[in-house]
Amino acid sequence: QKEVEQNSGPLSVPEGAIASLNCTYSDRGSQSFFWYRQYSGKSPELIMFIYSNGDKEDGRFTAQLNKASQYVSLLIRDSQPSDSATYLCAVKSPSGGGADGLTFGKGTHLIIQP
Amino acid sequence: DGGITQSPKYLFRKEGQNVTLSCEQNLNHDAMYWYRQDPGQGLRLIYYSQIVNDFQKGDIAEGYSVSREKKESFPLTVTSAQKNPTAFYLCASSDFPGIGYTFGSGTRLTVV
């Protein structure tokens, strides 16, 4: 059973600070890792993906992957109130045997306090 | 503009009734997916399809059925066998094998 674990929160961060969101996964063969942002009542939107160990930066967002520890994180620098949302971690495992879809965590609810 | 269109946005189902949720994409993506989201829960995979006329069960397929007669369309039927259908349903598509999914805006289904 593939599992993706996230702290449900809420995680409260002051405006302008760094928000750190964490995710662990159980399938050591997982290859691709995604972060989605979901506003209340809306559908998820992709904000970052990462395949290789290390850091990947895109604007205020940095994804970090450590396959040995089965850990992926998302850092949001200079947090803004508009960043307040639920952040979903998703993991893709190799095809073959079982569902070939992304496995999602339950999400972390992030609140940026003005 | 390319994207995924889900309809209707809100749907009400009576006990014992089958209902069909529509999902259409013009992204020319090969793979399409249906997910269910319950409050405070992550997305759970219902069905997926990688090519036309082929689809596979996901983790929670019982009480649901799909078809993939055209590349652009992947409708989901919620049957009367699904005892707890109230949820937010999301359709997604990706290039195969895909670097990430594009989601539709979702259908919120309520049993009345």
C-alpha cells in the first residue's frame, strides 16, 4: 500500500517569513514528486515538481527531495496572505501492478498571518 | 485555451439513482483520471485510462463505472451501488507518462 504522509496543520506563519511544508512517502521506488496548491472549494493546481535529489527553485518556491530518507519538502519564501491554502504532496511510482496514478497526501493547511 | 471542462459544477442525486459526471479535455493528453476528495482527506483514485477504449480500476472503484470512447472524453457514472457518493469529484489529464496533472474545476455531488 503506497502511502504519502503530511501534517494536516494548520500551519500558521507570519507574513514575510518562510513556510516549510513536509511530506514523507512509503514507496522507495517512487520517481516523481509534486506539490499542488488547493484553495478552498477549488481544484488543485501544480506549483512544483521534482525528480532528482537536492533542491529545485522556482521564484519564491523551493522543492527539496531526499530519496534516501523518503522525504520531500516545499519552502515558500516571503510568504504572502495569498499563499494561504492547502498544499498537497503527490508521488508517482513506477508503472506496473496497481494503479498508475499519483498518490496524494491529505494536505497541509497553511495560514499566512498578515 | 486548452484545458479540462467538468460538468455540472454541482449535482444532486436521489437515493438509488445513477448519475454521470462529464469530463472533456482539449489538451490532446493520452491519460485521464478520476479522483474523489472528501473533507479533510486527500485525493483518492477511482479510475484511470491511458488510451482510448482502455481503463483501469483505481483504489476505490466499487460503485463507479467509466468509459473512454474518445480521447477527449472520460465520463464517470456514480451508480446506486456507491453507498456514500457525497464528495468532490476531480477529473485530471496528463501526457503519458506525464510530468504532472491538469485538473478540471470539479463536480460537487450531494445525495438528497
